[in-house]
Amino acid sequence: MKVNLLKISGLCSLLVFSSPLYADASGATWGHWLTWKPSGIQVQKVVTGTVTDEADAPLPGVSIRNTVTGKTTVTDANGKYRIEAGNDDTLVFTYIGYTTISEKPGGRSVISFGMQPSSDNKLDEVVVVGYGTQNIKEVTSAITKIDTSQFRQSGARSAMDLLIGKVAGLQLTRTSGTNPNSGVAIQLRGVTSVSVASSPLIVIDGIPGGNLDLLQQDDIESFSVLKDGSAAAIYGTRANAGVILITTKKGKAGPSRFDYNAYVRHEVLNERPDFMNAAEFREKIASKQYSAMDYGGDFDYFYDLINKNNISNNHNFAVSGGGANSNYRVSLNYRDLQGFAKQNDRREYSARLSLTQKGFQDRVTAQFNVATNYNNPNLIAGGGWETVLVKNPTESYYKPDGSFAFTRNITNEIARLEQEKYLRSQQTSSVDGKIDVDIISGLRASVFGAVQRDSYVNNIYRMRGSQNSIENGESPGGGYAEKGSVLNQNFSVEPTLDYNKSFGQHKIQALAGYSYRYEVGENFGAWNRGYLNDVFEENNLGSVPIKLNTIGISSGKSDNTLIAFLSRVHYGFADKYFVQATFRREGSSKFGANNRWANFVSFSGAWNITEENFMKNVQWVNNLKLRGGYGETGNSGFANTASMVTLGGGGVYRFPGDEYQQTYGPSRNPNPNLRWEKKQETNIGIDFAVLKNRLSGSIELYNRVTKDLLDTYTSPQPPFIQSSIYTNVGTISAKGIELTLNYQVVNTSKFRYSIDFIGSTTDNRLDAYSNDEYKRDMKTFGGIGGFGALGDAIRTYEGGKLGEFWGKRFAGFTPDGKWTFFNKDGNVVSNAQINTSVFRDQTDLAVIGNAIPKYYLSLTNNFTYANFDLRVFLRSKLDYDILNTLALSYGNKNGTQGNLLRTAFTKYNEIKDTYMYSDYYIESGSFVKLDEVTLGYTFKIPNKTIRNLRVYATGSNLATFTKYTGNDPDTVQDTGLGPGIDSRSPYPWTRQFLFGVNFGF
């Protein structure tokens, strides 16, 4: 319908401009304005020439632009070009990695020359910022750009894997290891909220909230991470946790290009939790060290869950090219990700199309992107590791007749994989388009529109003979079937005006726009039990009689609307001084009726000190820029109906007239004053390059404060109906330092060696958690789980640091193996005498560690020799603690008859008491990891048809140096409010070996 309206509007415009009503006295229509020409234009002539590279070889794809008329062209496969220009016009020749050249034709009709590699590519880089781009030397905010040359090369399961360890201040953690159906926990510059979304906003090719499933690693051009408030403020309420802008590859002018990139990957077990084998288990029973049953067998079902022959592979084929007025890129991707666990896989089929077309004398540019991804994840496996590790290793999962044996206290994981299924069919698609119209010189009007659709169907079935069906009390021996669907859609429209003009030494960039976004999600689910055969599985839910206790059905729908007015002004003088201001006024249907709208502002500036005259003789300093900025952002990442009164079903009652009716009543208190969380952030940064650009980098210092935190508090009754309310109370803050360095150690024609280093540290605190109306001194996080109902490990008090373990301080064991602890006065007492009050002035509990790493570090060593390239990547987290829950639960011989860690009889042998949470199980999590090593070889083929051919091999997670005795500390959550709790059922810790090829022709 929208497309038809656009067509009709266009036809109407043509009719109106050509009608007599709009004719002047001479009879000419006003439509001649469409062929407007600037006054004073010079006589144009044809200029031709050839552009070569530093080796005097033709350089195809060089962009040439006439800055006066706006006309553009590119060099062909032989480096030749043709363009119209006046004698005093300026022709600008640009090519990535080469120094830009400007030429005035004068009286010449032929201009030929050779381009030279840029001595400082970074200063000529263009960085994607919100709603536009800027030259990196003009940037006034904290923005980090990562391009393909910096990506990790171990085969990304998610697009965010490419950034792990690459951006200072950006924490990316895979708590589920290499599980192909798991995601990445993302956090930028600490925690910004206690109850709503704390992950950065993802923007893909201008689409806010872009779906990462639509991205394949070979289709990504670059990431721009907007780290501070002044950079992110233009995105308003969704930018509290920062913004990550992702730009996909587009076609470039020049000859057609064909690119094929592929890899295969295999995983091998690195290390497993150190549980006893059957012989050791039997020996402990025989020696009376452990009381358990010996069933006479010898089993290790851990290995039966492993997909030993796992081979993952990825294939991407892309075609791209273009000319002076159009370019295109089409890519197809197939990916088969095999998990290290059996039945833990994911197959994906993706396609992406990008098209750019210019017209009307280069005054109109149209860009279109279409992307789709279809995937089939198998979700039945990936867990169950704890179950097989702690099962009695002398007991079989099978009966003597070969059928599965079931016991109610433990799941038969081998049977579950054979007798149950959980499959998903998912399709995600997006379509976006942008029309740019150059109205007059420097003024451009644009309209951007996008639609994104994500849908999936879950198919679950448990056979009649499965443990789940047999042990069900309502319908024993009947199959279980479930089917569910989810559909999420969002629609965006953003018209903008962009003004970009230079006046001598003055340069102004201005942006004004409007943003509309509508999001809607719906779901449906149904399930039933008692199926008498396994033929139909979940595809015939109505094939058994409906019983009240066996059937279920659910559905839901929710939407929200967000609109905004936005603006930005960027001013530069003499390439020395830059200032920028942004303003966004935004309204959201999520918030209370009294606070639907809010304003977000930012201010920033930069001083290119090296452009000053007093720096001209300081030869060893090549670039020195000082930046400073302040910005405000918001957070709207919570339920659509959080501010409204919602109704919940009550009982069914008999009404007058003997009619039974369903009753409803308020299930949530309304809050018409609910408003945004607002983050205020100040950032000071320094960019530098010294010693002939051999050493370069940046330093960032930031201080961010998030006010009006959203959380649930106890509400008085009356006047409220319910006992809790979602409201704005509290303040959280973070301050830190980030360092990025690059050092060109050796740079010769045959051998190059460079080092990249990043480091960051953050101090995150909950400054306030109460106000005059709602009071709370602290909140707990980090559920310990397992035996003993031990509660939460982390307490965060007002004014305290995030991630603090609060617990008992171990003082030793009594002669009979009972726990003793220190109380707040330093006296040794029994566990029963410990005061666990939540009040800080009364409790005997104390801070026994902190789960948030104080330092995040990474080091990349890049070597190039002749045709070989080698990358060695190390990563580290330092000065933090982890609660070893494996040791807490399975290093204690008392209370279980299952398998135990070997250390239960060595390190933890003194324990003859119940399960206990204390600093006895808190360990340092610090580690240094040899995370990735890549060796590649690029073939030099004397054939114009083959552009490049590179083969490479990568090893990942090769070695971890740590004193921590639990699982791989890198997989322990270090983001959010409940970090540092190790898993009892960790996805296996593996090494990965990958072989890949990059082929271009």
C-alpha cells in the first residue's frame, strides 16, 4: 500500500508541474525548475587521463569528483577515466589507502599521474557516526572503528564475536562457550541499570535494533562503537548502554568482483571438570572414605554427550561491481555450525543484496538493502553436563535388556537426546531504502525507511517411552507435544536534512530530522499430553481428548511507538578547532502519561594541537588531538505496558441468572509518572601519533551517572491496589580509563611487525537506591543454586561497588570437621552464631571479593614476511574473584551419593558438615589466555583474472594461564549485576582449529 501511495504521489507531481495552471506568461511550465542550473557555471570540457599506483600499474576504481558541479566517475580496469570539468573546477581523486589528490584542469585536457600509499591512513579514515559520517580528524567524541583487517579470524558464531578483545571498554562474554545456539553477553563501560536493558543499541545500515542473525562475517565492512554520551545522544532513549553501528559491504565502482570465502572448523576437548572415574569411586567406597552404592559397572557418560566428529563449515560467495552512477553487491552464505555436544547444531542460509543508483546529474542517489536469514537450530542439547558428571559412574543408564533405565532423582541424558526433540525454524528479514536529493550545493534531503521481520516456530515432542512421559502423574506413558510461534516486526521512517558547506577556513555540517518507529510482537503456544503413538509428534495436537490438567494454550501481543525530532551541528575552523552539539526530543508510548516526552542533549569539542604554529617544529609529534564531551541518553528497554494498569484473570463465579463468568482484576499498579532512566556522561580523550606515526593511540577518561533508575518497590495499600510498583528511584555510576595503542615495530618492504594493545578499567557503583517515598538499602544478585538453598552471593548496598561478594569469613574447621567463621568483631564462632542480617551495622557477613575484573587487557602481535602473515592474539582479565560452585557442591562428601570431584578427598577432605557459602570457595579468576593464532599465506599469481588468493589456519583458545581451579574463567559471567558465579553444568571447554580460504577474481 505504501509503495502504491508513493507511485501515485509521483504521478500527481508530474501532472501538476506540466499542467496549464502552473504555466508562466510565456506558456512555459514551472516544471522547467527541474532542470535548474547554477548561475555562473564555467564552460565544461572533457578531461581524460590515466591513474596508476606506486608500481606504475593501472589503478582501477579510483573515485573522481568535480567539487563544483558534483559530477563523479571512476577509473576503469586500465586506470583510465573521462569527466567534464571547467578550467577552474577542482577534481578530487580518492582511493582507499592512498593519498587524496586534487587537481585543477587549467588549460589541460589530459591529467595523468601516479597515486602513492597514504603515510597515515588513519587520519584520512571516514568514521560512521549516528546518521552520517565524519572524517576521523573531525571527530569530537569517543568513537572506535574496527574494520575487516582487525576482525578475529576464528569463525564468528555471532557478528559480535569479531569484536571480542578489540575495543577498549567493550566486554563481550560467551558464558555458554562454543555452543552455536548461544549468544554473546555485551556490556560497554559497565552496568547502567538495575532492571532494564544494559546492552548497547545495535544499528545495522541505519536500522536501530538490527537483528544480528542477518549478519555474516564476510558481509561486514566495519563496526563503529559510540562509547560516550556525546556520540550516542542522538539515539536518545535507546542509547544508555552505548551504540554499535554496523556497516555492511557495498559494491564499488570498477570491474566486477567475485569473492569466495570459506572455512572448516573442528573442536577438541581442552579440559573437563575433575570428577572421579569408576575405579576411583569404587576405591573410596571400599576404603570407607565415601558412603555410596557400587553397582559394579564402569561408565563415563560425559563422552557420550560429545559430538566427537564435529565439523563446522561456512561458505560465502559475493558478486559486486559498478560504474559512475550505480554499484551493487550480492552475497549468498551457507553455514553449518556443529556444536561440541551431540544434537547441538545450527544450519543457516543467508542472502544479502545492496544496490546504489545515481541519477538526475548525480543529484539523486537511491540506496537499497535486502537481507534474509533462514536457520534451523537444534535446541534439545547443549546442557545436561552436570547430570552426567555427578551420576554414579558404576551405574548404567540402561537396563539389562538394553532399554533405558529411569530414576526419579536424575535425568537420563542419553535417553533424553534419543526420545525428545526441540527444533526451531526461524526466518529473519529486513528491507531498507534511502533516497538522497541534493537540493542546492551543500544541502541534501533524505528519506530512510526500513522494515524488519523476525519469526520462528518451535517444535517440541517427547515420546511415549521418554522419561518425561513415563514419570508424568497426569498422563503416564502418554506422549507430550508442544508447538509455539513468535513474530516480531518493526517499522522505521526517518526523513532528514543534511547541510555540509565550507567557507574558506570554516566548515559547517548540520543535520535535522524526524524519526518514527513502530514495534509489534505476538506469540502463540499450545501443548498437550497423552498421545497414544509417536507418529504425528507435535503436528496433530488435537488427536487426543482434552483434559484440564494436560493441555495448555497461550497467546499474546504487545506493541510500542517511538517518535523523535533530532538535530546536530558540527563546526570546524582551520582543521584546528571543532565543536559539535546534538539535540533529540523523543516520545515513547512505554512511559507514563505524564512523562511521555524527554529531551537529550550533547556538547563536544576537539582541538587538533598539531595544526598550531607552535607545533610545526615538533617533528616527532605527528598528530595530537584533545577531545571533550558531555551527553545525555535514556533507557526504554523494558515491558511495553510497564506504566499501565494491567488486568489478570480471577476465578469463574456464578452470576445472577445462573451464568458463570470469568472475572478480572488489576494485576499491576499504574504509574503515570514513569519516565526514562537518564544517563549523563562526561568524556575526555586524547588521540596521538608520534615517531613518524610508528606509535599511535588514544586515551579516554569518562564519568557516567544514570539517574532515575527503574525498579520494583513496595507500594502502600491503600491507595494502591497491588503491593508493588514499577517506578524511578536511585542512581548508578561508572568511571574509568581506556587505553588503545598501536606500535609499528618494524616496517620494511619485506618484513612488518606491529603491536596492538587495549586496556580498560571501570569503577561501577550503586550510589543511591532510595528517595523520600521509596526506601531500599540494598539488593541481592547472583543466585548460588545447587544444594543447601544458599540464596544469593552478591549484595549491592547504597554507595557500594557492584559485583561485591558478601559472605561468611572462613576461620577453620573444628576437630570433627564443622565450619567456623569470624564474626564482625573478629571472634571465631560456629555457623549457628553468625548474624546474616541485611543491615550493614548488624551483620557478620562482609565483603569477601568482587566479581568484576578490574582490568581488561588484550595484545595483538601482527607479523608479515614476504607472502606469509602471522597473528598472535592474547587476552586477559585481572584482579577479580569467582565463586567456585563446582567445589562448593561437589567437593563436599556429605549429603550426596553421586560422583564427586577428586579434590573432595584432598583439598576439601576436612569438610564433614553441610554445604556452605563463604570465602572458602572464593578464588581469584585472573587469567591470561593465548586466545587466537593465525598463520596465512597469500599467493602472488601473475594472472589479471585472479585478484587474490589467501589460505590460512587458526587455532583458538589454545592455552589459559590461571590459578582458578574451576571451569574456564573466561566463560564465567562478568557482565550485569550478578557476575562471578561459576556454572555447575558448563558447556565443555574446547580448543578450535580452523582452515580457511579467501579467493577473489
